[in-house]
Amino acid sequence: MTPAGEIQCTALESVKFGRPAADVLLEEAQRLGADRVFLLASQALDSNTNEIQRIRDALGARCAGVYTGMPPHAPRSACLEAATQARNAKADL
């Protein structure tokens, strides 16, 4: 028997594609006036590609930190840990 339940999704404002993520994220940080950007990224993306480093390099001093400890399905404990790290980093985005 399949369990019953509900999943609520947050609104998706936009999806940008066709350009390097580092360029787009820097533009978004500038557009939003963010000085302290905190990144959430998968461990696999961080360890198996250089995309996160490219983003960090593009953001430069704007990069307040990176959290790569989010396991599948984003359990509450990992969300709280990421939020604590972002707060400690004084992130504004």
C-alpha cells in the first residue's frame, strides 16, 4: 500500500540556462546587492567537478562560504546545520 501524504514546493522564480553558472550567479549577486553569498552544493558536484570553485572564484570576496553536506531529501538536521553555517558566515544571500 502506498502511503498518503503531501509535498509542498516553493515557487520557482526563474531558471537561467545556456551560460556558465559562475557568470550568472555573479550577475544575480550584483543585481540583488548581495555582499555575502552562501552556496549550497552537493558533495558530488564539489568533489567531481570544478564548478563550485569556478563560482567561488567568480564571486571572489562575495563568497561567504559553501555548504556541501546536504544528503538526499534534505533532512531537517542538515537544513539546520546549513542555516547555522550561513548565519555564522553572516550571509546576506
